[in-house]
Amino acid sequence: MKDLPTYCRNVAAAASLISLLTTASCSTAASSRQNMSTNIYYFGTPQYDKKVKEFKVKPEEAQRLVTEYMEKELASTNPKIKPTGIHQLIVGNAYHFYMPRKITGIPLTGYYVDGYTGNVEFRNVEGSVPYRYQK
């Protein structure tokens, strides 16, 4: 009977984790769900190269599209800010561009360029993924 409280705590912890994961996976918008999956492809890997071959939009075009998008967006707020963004990932079906920060990984918040349509959108996504060399 001494193990019953420990067992109950473990069951409660597991239930909380399952609830958290279910809530997090269901909370993304419908448009984000299409492009944001758990598949992450790092630049310079064979998986990344394979994914790029599937896309209609190539990395250079994605860079141009995100730059144009950011220039339009920033022109209305502060024209002195120059658009920048680093690309090291494909997340789901989108090129991911982020602003460098002093954190321990690549922030998932950033600009996403759909590899099939070229649609650009900014997504505020919590969390980060490790840099390729941190894996």
C-alpha cells in the first residue's frame, strides 16, 4: 500500500503530459497545421536536399520572397530597419527564416515560406530546436 501514492502521482503526471501534448498539437491554426509538422530538415543534410527537390520554390527564391515580404512589412513601421533572416531549416513544408538571438537553439518564431506555393507568413511559435551541431 505504500506504493499506491507513488503510483497515483505517476498516473497523474502521465495524464498531465498526455493532456499537454494533445492541447499543444491541437492548438495550431489550420493553415499552420499544413506546413508545421514535426519534420525538421537541417540545411546541408541529404534529407534537406531531398525535400528541396520536392518543392516548386527553391531556397534562393524563398530568400527573395521573405525579403520582399519583410521590406513591405518593415516599411510601414520603421523604414530604417533592414530585413534580415537566417535560413537553416525546413519545418514541415516551409522554409524557416529566423532572427538570430542569444539562445541555445534556433527559435521557431519566424518567417515561413511555403515550399510549394511561395506563400510567406510570420508565425509566433514557442520553443526552439537545437542547432545542427548541437544535436
